[in-house]
Amino acid sequence: MELVKVVGANLRAARALRGLSLSETARRADIGKGTLSELEAGRRNPTLETLYALATVLDVPLGRLLVAEPGAAEDAVLVSRASGADLSGETVDVQLMDRVFSGGQRLEVYRLRVRAGSRYVSAAHRPRVIEQLLVHSGILVAGPESAPETLGPGDYIRFDGGVDHVYQALEDDASATLVMRYVDPV
């Protein structure tokens, strides 16, 4: 199924589960009601920033909005560079590579690209979300906004995603693998 259709169906389902109206959800996410309506109908491509805002309002992991829930467990999963759920924002591009639920935790694995010279501040996720980041190329400033670290290729950081945090590429694009670990998954 096409990404915009999957996102639309997942937004509608998450909103219904929370018992929120279209108007109230749009107001809380600080987006237009018409925008949300078009997203839910699968007629509009979402930006990363919009989906993060909606995921926060709906109290769901971003990955839950990007892919249909699998019907059965699979032995192997292959996600090529051209497949997967791609989402672009003004400064950051992500591709959801995989989602796993095991041992009371949900893991989402993303390919992440931060554009050169750009800075993105991600609002705090819900409590008990841990972000793990492994840098592959470029210089990336990442971590809690109050105390970010400068990372280069091969560097790794783990931090609390429940606080505002930053991703900033300095001179060149930076690429990394991001694992989001939801300790109390929804």
C-alpha cells in the first residue's frame, strides 16, 4: 500500500483510539484541520515535523504511523534503499527500516540523514523512550538539547528521548542509524 494511504489509515485509527475529534487533534498538533483531513484521507504527503507533532498528540511511536502492522512474524526482513517508509523534513530525512516488539519493548530502526548546516530540535517524546544513534558519515551534534555531543563516523550515543533533543549536521550531510526504544510500547 502507498505510504500516504498507510499513514492516513493509521492516523485515523490512532485518533479514534484516543477518542479525539479531527478539530481537537489538529489544534493540539498545531496544524490545520484541512491538513489533517487530507492526511487521513491519504491525499497529502506528510512532512516529518507534522507526523512527529501528530505522534506526540496521539501518544504513539512515529513508526506506528508509517507502516501497516504485520500480520505474521517473518524469519527475515529486507528493506532496500528504495523501499521502506521514507519521510522528509526541512532538515532531516528518515527511512523506517524495521519495527520489532519483544520482551515488553518496541524498537524502531531508522536510516537518518541530516542536511549539512542544518539543526533540528525534536520535542520530547513520551517518557521512557530511549534513542540510540550510530553515526556513519559526517559530523553530527546530537543528544539532549541541554548537553548535546559532537559525533563523527563510528561514534555512538544513547540518550533519553523524553527531553527535547537536537540533531545538527555541521559542514557536510550526516548519516546515521537511529534506534528508538519504547520501554512501555503502545
